[in-house]
Amino acid sequence: MAQVKGTLVAMGGNAFEDWKGMTPEVGDVIWFAKYAGYVVKGDDGKDYRLANDKDCSAIIQRKEGEPC
């Protein structure tokens, strides 16, 4: 599967309910499916990907800079 990494900037209230143990938090760097969701342009001009939590496969680095 093709994977890309990105920073989690927001998530819904029910996100990652099915995950056991460590779950991602806003600010974490994660791996997610390359073709998941869709890309939108934010008011700040940056591109953001809206995707389902099921498309996230791993946490790479915590927001504090600690590797997982």
C-alpha cells in the first residue's frame, strides 16, 4: 500500500475509537493511505487532506518530538 506522512491538525470526537493502546493526537506525525480522502485548500492557502481515521496506519512521531 502507498503511504504518505503528514501532521494531524484536527480530528472529530469519535476518531480512533477502534484503536487499542496509543491513539494519535493533534500535532502527531502519522502515516496514512496515499489516496485516502480528498484534498481541500484552507483559508490560509495550504492544502489539507480530509480522510477517515481508518486510513491512518501508524503514528511516526508524537507532537513533543518523541519517536514512537
